[in-house]
Amino acid sequence: MLAGLAMVALLAGAAAPASAVAARSHAAGLRQAAHPDAGGAGWTGTWAASPQQARPAGLTGSGDPTVTGFSDQTIREIVHVSIGGSALRLHLSDAFSQHPLQVGEVTVAAEGSGAALAGPAALATFHGRRQVTIPAGGSVASDALRLPVRPLENLAVSIYLPGVTGPTTNHDLANQVNYVSAPGNHAAETGGQSFSGQAYSWFYLSGVDVRPQPAAVGAVVVLGDSITDGYQSTVGANDRWPDVLAARLEQSARPMGVLNEGISGNRVLGGSSCFGASALSRLAVDVLEQAGARTVIMLEGINDIGFPTQPDAGCTAPNTTVTAQQIIVGYQQIIARAHARGLRILAGTLTPIQGSSYYTAATEQERLAVNAWIRHSHAFDGVIDFDKAVRDPADPHCLLPAYDSGDHLHPDDAGYRVMGEAVNLALLR
């Protein structure tokens, strides 16, 4: 699940000194103030990515400890939406910065080839202005932008950052090529010539909502780790299992938005500077406040078992013992909070780990105990048996070789497709 250590990202920012949990709690309060209709009011989420703080220098692949963000540059970020709609709005987050973020201009267009756009870019505004300053630790939503959005299309969101940003708020594992410009505002340019740099993270962009077509029935929010984030799937192919689910829903009579809130390395119980605030800590912002949310799918716990750390200990903390019972207590808290918001919550069983660095006889017993509770406790509103879908029938402690990306922990594209197809759509409604 330690996907970020293998990514080749453009930037390497120093870790913010504030704790991940504190920053996320702060961001939750500011986000409500910024747009009090965050829970709905005609909007439904079509794309999301959970914000994270910048990794310590050297852990993003650049190896340059002096690179700490952007300066007078435009980033062009490619996002794959789920449902379509007649208008959209964007969410930008500065959750993990100690300094306000100056945004000079934001545009949206359909993706063309590479960094190029398929047509003219539409300008996003914020309270009628093209510029906005996001408070440190806060977030903003754009005004409604009357740009038709097609289901399952790729959008290019271009953000011009006129000042020096410092360490970025980002989503580490995009599994998507994004583009960084030479100095200057290139947000409205349809060509890609100015975008000479590439990055494999999303920066500052945390969500896209649409005013959906009448057939749509809300959104599914997926709370997970790197298996939900799509680690080891083909870059740019949108083969994550939530993408497969989104395509299935779009083909059904009642489409739903699918919001992928997976973070590689994430845990139910323990947050860290490299792998995000815990699921318990980020639940409010990443799940409960999502526009149009109806159902939650949770697939987390394997990192608590195989790579546990104390909260805020960072990437190199020694392992500590986390038991199945402790994870179950965390699940129960998440279930209670989802139900209090009127959301259905489903659980995915934890997939096999034998052969991976996570596997010992003891960790396997904890995984099996967690899965037994998920299957038989009836605490969740439904169960998606991902374990059964991808395991080897001849050796159920292992991934089926045809679904194994090679690390014996993460599925490959075929495995992710099977997972997306394992979801009973009737459970979502």
C-alpha cells in the first residue's frame, strides 16, 4: 500500500508541521463556512480526490529538496468524471498549508491530446471574480459554471498560481499524467506547448460537482486505501475499481456519481504525514459532506494490519500491534456516523496478502477475523466480497495470479475490473 514511495512526482515539499488530523479538522470547519450547501442543494459529486499534505523532501521521486511548490505557474489536471450534468462547480483545497493560496485563474475544458484541450476553455469564477485567495487550511467552491459535462469524460482543469505556493496540498497518487507549465498564466490556452512538465499527483483540486440529469440518484462515496486509489493500475486508463463501478452505473437505468476517496497507505485508525489522516479523522470532509451522497463503500483495514503506525508518526514509524477488534471498533464508529447522516454504508472484505510484505501467520489471522466480522455481524448495510472475487480458489490466502499486479497485495487491471463488477448495484440504492 506504500504507493507514494514509488511515484515519480514533480514536486517535493517539506511536511507541514501541523498534524494531519488537526489540519483536516480545521479544513472541515472552513469548508462548511465557504459553501454551506455542501451537502446537496441540486448538486451531486461526479469526481473527488482526498487532499493530503506534501510529502517530505526526497519521498516524491524528484530527489530535489529545494523544490517546495509552484511559483508563477499553471497546472493542468486531468480528471475522469462519473455522471454528467448541465453545469459544474469545482472544489479547491488548501487544507495542508500554513499560508493562504493565491489562485489567479481557473478554467475547465474537455481533455484533448496530451496537455492540449479539445476546445475553448471555460472560465470558472468565485463569487463573480476570476481570482480567489483560499485561507490556510481552508477550501472554496466555484460559482456554477454552465458547461455541459458528459458522463465518463475526461476534463482538464487548469489552475494558474501567480505566487510562491510553498509545500502543496495534493492527492499523491493520481495514476494520471498531469501537466505543469513554464512561468506565466496559461490557463486559457487550448494548446499544450507551454506545459513542458509532468506530474502524477493532483494539486489543490479536491472535487467536481454537477447539476445532474433527472435520472441520476445521488452519489456513492468510496472510502479506501491504495486498492481503491488504483495503485498498480495502468496510468491514464481509468481502470481503478471505482471507475469500473461508475461505468456500470452509467449503463444502468439510474446512474450515480462515484467519488473515489482512496488514499494510498491509509488506515482506519492511524493517520500519518505521508498516508493521510485516518479514515475516522477524514470521514466528515471526504464522505459526509459530499454533495448528493447516498451510499458509502468502505474498503480499509489492511494497512492497519500490515503497516500500522501511531498517529502523526510519519512514514518511518515502527510497526505497532493493531488487532482485528480495534479495527472493528473503528468500523463501528464510522457506521454510526454514516447512519447519523442518513447514509447507507457497505463494507468490502479485505483482499488476500499472502506473499506480500504484509503477510505473517499473525496478520493473516487478523485479516480473516476482520472479514468474518464484516460478513456475519450485519453491522453494515451490505457486504461486497472483494476477497472472494479476487482470491485464488486453490489457495484462498493468495490473490489469483491472473489478478496479481506482482506484489501479491495490489490487483492488476483485470483484478480491479473484477472488483468493480463484484458490486451488487441494488445495494447502492
